[in-house]
Amino acid sequence: MIFMSQSGLIVETRKDEWDRWYQDHLRIMVTVPGIASAQRFATDHRNWPPSLAMYTVASASVFEDAYYQQVRGMGCWLPLIDTHFYRRVLFDGLPQAPAVPSELLLAVTDQPRPRGDLYGVPFLWLKAVGLDQSISFRGIAVVASDSANGLGDRDDVALYRPLTARYESGR
């Protein structure tokens, strides 16, 4: 299963500080039993949340774990989060989140139903199954920037660049 948390700040002057906090947060999150990986991304697309964190989780029961409850969330950053962009969705459809190396991009699209290839890109389709469920289906694809086929110019697709390496659980 894949858990995605999307957000953005209302105070852009603190972005560098937030980025440092988030990197530590990801390292902590992979110590939670049932979370196997974590990686964070950013986009400049005006219609999409600027920040996306993607996690591999074993099941929805991870979110009930006492340790998870202690370390989850935005902590002191919560008052500075733009609620327009804040989403937390659990998806089924892949056993693990794809690793996205620094030279590649994560293409993301939300659709009412799976569409197979979209704009010539072979998206993998995930079904929302938990948490906010503000999305029905999410397509994801790892793409090279030179083969993104103009996806960055579309309103229904965002290209996210990796902000961190992929953190993995030591288990």
C-alpha cells in the first residue's frame, strides 16, 4: 500500500526550515513498524500541493500504532500548513512505492477512474482506500524530464521532483 501526504506552507519564508524538519521526519517515519519507505517531492505546479511525501505501508493498521500516533503529523508546522493543499490518502494497487532517483520525476494525476496510458505515459493506477479519500484514483509514473511529453503544461498532471533520497526501514 502507498500512503501519500500532500501539503504546502502559507509562509514561504520558512520553507528551508520546513524542508530540514521534513527530512528528519521521514527518517523517523521509517522507524514505525509497518512503514518500509519514505520519500519527499516538490512541484511548482500552481494547481497541485507543492509538497508530496510518499510512503510504503504494510496496511491501514499502521495508522493505529501507538508509536505512529506519537511521531505522525506536522507537529509545530500545522498552523503554517495551507489547508487548501493538505491531503492524506491511503492507496491500494502497488505493494510498494516506487523509488524515484534524483534525475527522474514522479508524474501524478487524479482521475475518477483508471485510464491506462494517459498522454502517452504508462501510469500505474492506485485506488484510494483510506484516510481522506479525497481522490478516487491516482495515477503515478516515474519519468525522465526529457520524456515527460509536455505533462508539466497540463492542469490534471503534476511533475514532482525528488527533494530527498528514498529512506528505507532497517527491518
